[in-house]
Amino acid sequence: MAAPHSHQSGSQNYEGLIKQLLLPTWLVIGCLLLIPVLLMTVYSFLTKEFRGGVEWNFTLAAYEQFFINRGLFGDEPPQIEWTYITIFWRSIWQAALATLLCLVIGFPAAWFIATRPARTRPVWLFLITIPYWVNLLIRTVSLRFILRDNGPLNEALIGIGLISEPLPILNTNIAVQIGLFYSYLPFMVLPIYAAVERFDFALSEAAADLYANRWQTLMQVVIPVVRPGIVAGSILVFIPALGAFLAPDLLGGAKNFMVGSLIDEQFRGSQGNWPFGAAISVILMTLVLIALLIQARSAGRGRA
């Protein structure tokens, strides 16, 4: 009769040890995640001080500024403020396009690496990740040098005769897209690689035995199995691309603002609008959470 009690006691001691080991993790999450998010939310309801900073008067003015335009002096009839909505829309489609491009390039790359001999896979992963050992700011500035009118890219295209004059790539949406794609491609490759590495290739062989062509095998056998890696990679690319500000600032210029650049601008200098920047951050975070909840719900339905 003592054995079950001993087993239960050992299980409780093990759970207690796990909780103690998790304590530092919860402290880090609380200090570096929950508290900053709480402060940002509180700041979004404060009032901008004329000389910079905030006044502790709670108001919805920052959110109203995002959605409603009442004119320069605030005495005109309210109208929808399309400026910031347009910036949000530009950020969403730029992030979505970057995710799609990373998927189109990252899936074959991950498949190629996962199907190499086990001894050579670390070499391929090393080649994928080594450029990202350099700071993102330095890599983005280098990309600006490559894409400029008299940069190596245009000189190479002119040298081989594809173009007769430099292409105006810098300070365009194309340059921003190149920057986003270049910055976050490994975030797509690595999760898909992990999923493909666990894939049972006997399934594709069975599909071939049942007269399925390569396209049918890919769409009906491979992708459903490695879908968790695709979803994880898409989330890891889309969310940081949505809030990116280095690529839009350095490659896109003032006409290609994204929401990350807009938030960054509100916290610069003494004339920044901290409550407005915090409100934009809360709106962005809310949209991301809604998208993640929808994805999690659809994934739950798919498993059911």
C-alpha cells in the first residue's frame, strides 16, 4: 500500500522542482515583456506635454488622433484619418509579400538542406546563418550601398548589357521588400528544415506507387505533414517584418513609411509624441494578437 503513496509523493516533488526551475523564466518574462507592455498601454492613454514627455491626464486623444482628423486646430468636423491607416495597410501587405517570398525561396532551400547527407547538413545551415552574425543595421546599410544607382547591382546589370541606365531601386517599395526578404529569410528556412528533417519519405514513395505525380505528392502529402514548420516560419517572418523600421528608414525613404518607422518617429527628440507612439504600438499588438488567435483557432479545428 505504500508504493502508490510513494509514487504520488515523488511526482509532487518533481512538479515542485519544475516550478522552482521555471521561476527565473517567469521573472524574465515579467520584467522584460509584461511590464514594458503594461507601461506602453498606460502611456497610450496619457496626454502629450507641449515640451515633450507626458502629462498624467488620462485621455483617448492618442487613439482619436490615429483614427479621426479634426483639422490643424481641431475645430473642423471629424473625418477618417487615412494617413495612418494607409501606413498600416502598406506595412501589412509589405510584410505579407515578404512572408510569401521567404516561403517561395525558403521551402526549396529547407528541403534541399534536409535531404543532404547528415554530415553535410551543418555546413549548409552554417552558410544560411553566417551572414546574420553581423548586426542588422550594418547589413541594411550595406544593402543600401548595393542597391544605389551607382552601386554594384546596377553596374553589374549595365556591364552584362541587360540595362542601359541605372534602375532607380533605392527609396522605393521594391528596396524595402528586398530588405525585409533579406533580413528574415532564415526565420523561414530553419523551422521548415526542422519539419522536413522529421518527414517520413516513405510517404512520398507510397504516393508515387499510387501513381501520384510530383505536384500531387507535394500538395497532398508533403505540405500537410510539414505544415507546422511552414506556419511557424510564416509567423516568425510576418510579425517582425510588420514592425520593421530599419529597412523602411534606410531603403525606402520618407515616401515608403511603415508602421515601425512611424512608431520610431514618435519617440525621437523632445518633440516626439509618446502617447501617440504607444497607442500605435497597442493597435499593432492588438492586430497581431487577433491574427494569432485566428490562426490558432483554425489550427485547432484542423486537428479536430
